[in-house]
Amino acid sequence: MKVIFVGTGYVGLVSGTCFAQTGVQVCCIDIDKQKIDRLRRGEIPIYEPGLEQMVLQNSALGRLRFSSSLVDELPDVDVVFCAPGTPSMEDGSADLSAIRSIALEVGQNMTSYKLVIIKSTVPVGTVLQVKKIIDGELQKRKVEIAFDVASNPEFLREGNAVHDFMHPDRIVIGVESDRARQIIESLYKPFTIKGHPIMFMDIASAEMTKYASNAMLATRISFINEIARLCEEVGADVHRVREGMGSDPRIGPSFLNAGTGYGGFCFPKDVKALIYSGKERRVSMRILEATEEVNNRQKLILVEKLIKYFEGQLSDKTVALWGLSFKPQTDDLREAPSLVIIRALLDVGVKLRVFDPVAMPEVQVLYGDTLTYGTDIYDTVNGADALLLVTEWEVFASPCWEEVKRLMKGRLVLDGRNIYDGDRLRGLGMEYFGIGRR
């Protein structure tokens, strides 16, 4: 089977490469010719464990190609995956301009049956819009060509995307015709024969499933962060609370780690998009509005603790930040708590020393010489009055605290991910504060 992925961002590149791994002939397409040239040279534009090796392997075998022209590739393929980004507009709605452009181009150039599959996260009703656009272009051309449009939302975690695609906990498909269903069943057979479940449903339900899933996970994160704030006031420990909650099989422990809030591309924009969809249809999304509000506030919690500790006197302080990406195993800075923290501290005159295993080049583009960039974890804390852990990369998990203490000017450690043993650090003479910890 031959397929194309239009859009070589996170979803398109990972999904296309993983399909190629199963033997499918894949061409990944992007209007950014520089990106395509880099991919042809084997340069991967995103950091994702395992992806580079898989791209190089399948490119060498001829199963994975890259192009900047949808028109050139369209005649020879069976399936067109639409996988461009759908970022938030100013009003919170999803920007569907790239999806519409792809639909127009398909409708203007298709000469035989195509199955168009929307892989991007899109609001309910987007597949219907795409179908109308393609049909409208065919009518303008005065030709009758059969086609189908389906929904196949992705459920990939950044940092685990290759594993998640190759070992899916579920494959969600919104489809209308038997022909489309048969093609999709064939495409996903390498996964279903291994026991990974495929769920066929109506298109609107498939579109909503993606949004509802991300919104639920975001809500859990904001919920535990709000509980953590109350724990600090009443003398409870959010770790113990999480253990007690998570042991209930109706709740479970996932996405109940208190911290500095969620970030990344998906959760923030999907929560916004659902809120917007509710407003459009006069449905109040009060839980999601609160989820977003709590998360925005939580990104500043380390700044609040720092201000409280130094009694507002921060203008002469040097602060070290460990971790910049929104989560480990990615260089993604979109909606990252670190950027909110950096802006807030620079505004009050703090000198910042920062370190991240992979995200520092992107931060240098944003901030240039405004920040000092550490060469490793110890260089970063040299002369610092306080240390803030923002992202829980493994390299930060077990530092030599005696060396950290020797290098730091101050003794304050603010653990934004609750990964350290506060009693041990206090025993070494450090002053430790976590999130929701006693």
C-alpha cells in the first residue's frame, strides 16, 4: 500500500516513519522545502528517542521518501493522511487553514479514488468540512470521482511517540463507508494481529474522543496541583495523598503528579479548542475553564515560592534552572512552564543560569545573551543563590548534592517535580521545598 502524510511535524513524521517500518510505502510531504531537504539528508528536525534511526533505516530501504509537492505524489497513492498543525487562534479556536488547503489541493488534483484520513487533532465537524471542500472542487471540475474522508486521531506522547505508535493501547477510527473501513483495517493489520485494539465509530465521536482524552488528562493535572496547594496549607503531603487516591482502581495514579503545570502543544490548545467549541454551541465548559486557569497559575508556583523565601528581594539574586523543555525526552518548548518562569524572573532582575540536555539551542534563539547557559548541571549551579528543578530529565535525578552545595552561593532548592528526598537534602544543610510537600 502507498500512503502520503501531508505535514511533517511531530504527528506526520512519527506516524509516517512508523508506517514505513511496517512495510508501507510512505511519502512525507511538507511545503517547507528546507525541512524536506534536511530530512532527505537524514537530519531530523525534532528530538524524539528512536526516531532518527528509524527514519534513516526506512529511507535507505526505499520505504520512506520526502517531497514538497502533494500534486506530484497524489496520483500514485491510495491514502492521504492530513497531519498539519492545528494551533490555537487568538480566540481559542483551532486554526484549520492548513487542513482546508490540503482538502482544496486534493479536490483540484485527484484523478482516482482516494481515502483522506484526518490525523491532526481537529474539532468535531472538520471531517465534514473537508468532505464538502473536496466535493466542491470535483463539482467545479465537472468530474465524478469517488472518495472517502475518515478520522484517525493520534494518541502519541512526546518522548514516547515511537513506542506509542508501534504499541498502541487503542486505534480510534471514525469512518462512514465499508470501502474506507477495509482499507484502514488492511493498513493497521500489523498492529491488530498483535492484539492492539481498533475501535470503529462514527466520525464525530472519533473527533471528540481525541479532545476529550487530552482534556481529561489536563484536568487531572490541574486537579492534583490544586490539591497540592491545599496540602501545603493544611500540613498534608501530596505524595501520600496521591498514593491513597491512586490505589483506588476507579482513579489510578496516572497524571496525578503535582508540579509546575502542563505544557506542550497538545493539552493547552485542545483545552482551549473544547472551551471554544462549547461557547459556539452555548454549552458551558466550566471544568475546562477552571483547568486552564489553575494551570496558568501553577506555572508560576516556583516563582511564588522564590519571592516568599527571599521576601521579595530578588534583584541581586542568581537563580539556576535545571530543565527547559516542557517534559523530558523532547526539545519542545511550546507552552513550557520554564518560559513563564524565565520571563517572570527576568522581569524582577534575577540573573538566570539554565541547563537542559537538548532544548538549550531553542532557548538561545529566544533569549540570546540574556541568560547564562550552563555546560552541565554543576556548572549551572555555580554561584547560584537558589536552584529550581523545572523538568525531570534523568540527568537531574541523582546529582552529587555535596558538590551542588559546594558550588552554590545559597542553599535553596525548589523541586518543581517532587523527585528529591527533602529530608536528605535538609540533612546536608540545604533548604528544600517541593510542591504540596510537608
